[in-house]
Amino acid sequence: MFAREKIEYEALDLPDRSELEDAEMLPAARAFYEVMRRRHTVRDYAGRPVAREVIEECIRTAGTAPSGANHQPWHFVAISDPALKKRIREAAEEEERQFYDGGAGDEWLKALEPIGTNDHKPHLEEAPWLIVVFAQRWGQFDDGVRFKNYYVPESTGIATGFLLAALHHAGLVSLTHTPNPMKFLNQLLGRPDSEKATMIIAVGHPAADAKVPKVAKMKKPLDEIATVLA
């Protein structure tokens, strides 16, 4: 992506502006909140397919996220192949069995009880798409020499948030699967050692009888998540 001899600062006029009148700003903020509060983590998927182009556009949105030194230290692998999804499910469930059989610890397992999760992950096979998020610990110049990426977890996390919002905006539901270490994904998906899988996102349309845990609707109020010093 980068050529060492071309790394220099060049200022551009702000190319895109999203300006609202003062009276328009609060309604716009509230409207976006109303859209996003309808986002749910869903484990039950319908058989309805999702076009590849929709997934690609959502990933394109994720790629607009800010990142440390603009290195964009992420890679997204989108998978619809049924055989590959089955292999991912099998490997993920093996790791999950170790997690629920004592690897997590009693406190963590107790915290998960209201969510109703276990080591059975059919959504990894039933969802029409899986998107695996990789964080790139280092990159390479065009001549093959390595360079360090900065704020990799933060940058990848922001991009993943953009992706989840884009998927919801496109009328889809998703589920974030975040076990560790998931090292099997590098080999299975042909990704280099410089990358670490951080998340598997199941994506699709909800089943007609989809359920969500009641506790998932319990969101902290504004005064518990924000402090305003004015």
C-alpha cells in the first residue's frame, strides 16, 4: 500500500462536508439513535440469501473508519461457502467447549447465563454470510519491508463498529463471535502471520421465530454512560 519514498505530508481542502443548520442537528442525532437502538444481536437466521454486493458495500463503509497513522490495519474475509462455514463452526465449537468446560472461570460463565449462550453455535453455519475481522499487527511497503501499525486494536474496533452499523443500515442482523485464540482462522482462510483474527460476524436476515435474551434490551441510561462537563 505504501511506498517509502512517497511518504510525505500534503494538505488538501476538506473534500466532503456534512453541514446541518443548528435546528436540524438534534433531530438528526435522535433519528440516528432511533435507527441504531433497533439493532439486535441475533442467533436465529432465515434461509433468505444476501447478495454479495451488499456485503461488499458494508465492508467498504468499514474501510472509511479512522485509524492510527491512516495505516488501516484491518482485513475482512467474507464467507458464504457452506463447506467453509461448516469447518469454521466445527473449529469454533471445539474452542467453545474448552471455554465452557472450565477455561472461562466461574465468574465469566455466571455473567453469560442471562445471555443464554453455550458451546453450540449453529448460526456460524446457518447465517448466509460470515465476516471474519483480522487485525494487522504490521504491514509491508511495496518493496516488502515491514512497517509497524499503530493503535491496531482501537483502529480495528472502530472499523468493526462501522461495519456493524452498515449491516444494520442495510436491513441485516448480525452476531459477534469473539472467542480466543481463533488461530485456526489464519490457516483456514489463508491469512498471513501478521494478522490476528479478532471476531467472526454472522450476517443475514432473522428467522421468523428469532429470539433475543431479555437482558439484551437492558441498556444503561445516558447518565450512566456519559459525563458532560460544560
